Amino acid sequence: MNKTHEEFRTEVIEVLDDVICNKCGLTLNPRRPGEKEPEIGYDPTYGVHIEYTGGDRSYHIGDQARVDLHLCEPCLKALCESCGVQPTITGGL
């Protein structure tokens, strides 16, 4: 049996307001101010989130250096189009 009681608590939590593209500085969040908050677990961002950690044989990014990067769809498209060897893209850009 659990013996419980009610307790009032006040806490400070971190709330995500927006996700910003690291290349152009624009938002990745398509919601407009005043729109209903999405359901828990719904990712409202349009773009990509890249996390990378340099390894033992990383010559351009130091060993254990971490990169955390967000790109919006227009910047992702521009990156793909600038590649010397085109990435595999299905469905078209």
C-alpha cells in the first residue's frame, strides 16, 4: 500500500520556444503565434537536426568534439544542390 499526501510545488522548467536554422537564422517551426500547442511527442520542426561527435580518426573535427546543428528545409535543399557528388534523394526536391 502506498501512503501519500498532496504537496504544492513550484518549479522552473525549460520550455522550447523555437528551433533556429544555424545557417540562415530563420525558424524551423511552422506554427504561427497563438496556434494551439502540438500534442506531446509531436515534432513541429521542418528541417534536420544533425548531431556528430569526432572520433579517433577525425582529421577535420577534433577527437570527441561535438557538433549540434539544425538546418531548415531551404538550407538543406541548397546544401544538397551544392554537393559535388549528389546525395540520394527520392521523391524529388
